[in-house]
Amino acid sequence: MKKIVLCKRKRELSVEQFRNHWRTVHGPLLMSIPSYKDYSIGYVQNHMIGSGPVGGAFQFDGVSDILQADTSGRTAFSQTAVFREKVIPDEMQMLDRHATLVCTADEFDIIPGTGPVKVVMLWRRKLGLDHQEALEAWRTGHLGTLMRQPGFQDHVRGYRQNCMRRDSFVRLTGEPLEDLQPFDGMSEFWFDDVDAAVRTLAVTATSQASFVESSRTQSFLSEEIRFF
């Protein structure tokens, strides 16, 4: 199980101030807490460094990927005293905690690997389509179409699907959302260069048109910072 955090910086911080704090203060703070790795088995920051080639502009400033040690979700680092005493005060220095969203997701590595260019894409299902139906379409028909597409596997250096769990979204403050499912899935792609990303993801957008609301799709170019 993975926790996904859609990070929104505080208004008074510039993009560079936010990125610097997130990378050089917040990440190392988590790494300095001995018990953090009792709850998490992986922590990655995705810093937005440019617009993505698919959909609209990303409405956040980055994404945290946190692999959970307890896949049942019954225990969480966010419920501990050290989180309240150390982590929340630091989050308040850099994040708009009300606008920052958190959800849980199930991760599937389709093409294991990485590359110098990473694209993160978040999508929302078409109106009237059930959440689980959309995920099944993504995981079966859409995936099969992509893998059969000439050149797809030649250009993609890594591909991961993240299926967001139904109604798992909350604000970082713990408050519920008016829209219980703002996104249904998140793709992570790795390429050798931006041109390869643009050419390949154009095919992705076409093949998912039957179940994805294109106006709600967002993507961005990411600088991936892996702490462990």
C-alpha cells in the first residue's frame, strides 16, 4: 500500500523556497526519526519542474510517494506523538495543509525501471462511470492496448500504475473533501528525453478516452528525489 500526498505550498513561499525546504529540511527531518522506517519502507519526493505533455496544468507543487510497511492501513506514522511534535510543525512551515490532499493507493509496476525524464499523470473517470469499473478498464483493456502499441515498450524506460482507493482522499489536516474522489489513478512514466515522452503519451491519452475525463487529467514533469 502507498500513501500519496498532493503537496500545495504555502502562498508566501516561492516555488524555489518550497522545493528547497521540502528537499533539504523536511526529507532529512523524516530520515532523522528512528521510528519512521518502522512505518514506511520507501519515501520519494516528486518535485514539479515543468508542465506535462498530457491534460491540463498540475494544480499542486509536487507529490510524495510513501510506501507503507503495514499494508492493512491499520497503523500509521501520522498517528504517533513524534509526528505531531516534529513533523506537523515542519509541514506548517512549507505546506498549505488544508489544500494538500492525501490518499492511499495500490501500486503496480508494469515496466520496472527508470530514466532521466519522469512524467506523473493523474486522471479522473468519466461522469457516470463507477470508480472500480474505471480502474478495471485502466488495468486491463487500456494496459493491453498500450503494451501492444508499436514502439511503446521501446520508448518507455519505466511505467507504474497507482490505483487510488475508493473514498480515501482527505485533506492533510484530516478534514474530509467535498469531492470524495478527485482522482482515480496516477501513472508514473520514465523516458530518455522529453520528445519521447510527448510522442508516447499522446497514444496514452487516446487509448484511455473511453473511461477518463480528459478535462480532469493533469500531468507534470518531475524531478524524482528518492530518500530510500
